[in-house]
Amino acid sequence: MVREIAGSLPEAEEYTSHSMPSFRVRGKLFVWMSPKREAKGALALRVDRDEKQLILESNPDVYFETPHYHGYPAVLIKLEKIGRDELAERIETPG
């Protein structure tokens, strides 16, 4: 699902980072599988720094962060808890 959504965006390129699938546009990382043990299986998504806290608070069952991502403009997403439409909206909205 992530590959389908992210890969369909203009100029999106898939590559591997830390042995995990990742996507970037014009060299800028925007979505990747978190390589961190405490976030195993979570998708990391670059977000607007000013919106990060709102996103985290909007649905704590889906969105979270670990100390590694604290202060970084990204949220972690539990893929098993998010619907396709919401995931697509998040990925398609530049961060």
C-alpha cells in the first residue's frame, strides 16, 4: 500500500535506507520504514514541524514518536491501524 501510494507521486523515487524501503522526491526523504527497534514495523513520515503535535494528538492509536524522532519533523504510523485513505492523504500532503 505504501509503495503504491508513494510511488505514484510525481518525481518520487524508491530506494533503500538502512536496508528498509524509503521514498524521496528531489533527494529529500519523505516516507520510510523506521529502522529503529522501538518502532519496528512503523512507517516514518516527514510532516510540517508546526503540524507534528496536532497529528500526534489527532489519533494516538495510529500516530506516535519515539525519542529518536523527538524534535525531528516526522511522525511514526502504525500501519495496521490506519486506513488506506487516511494514509494516502498523509503521504500526499508534503511535509
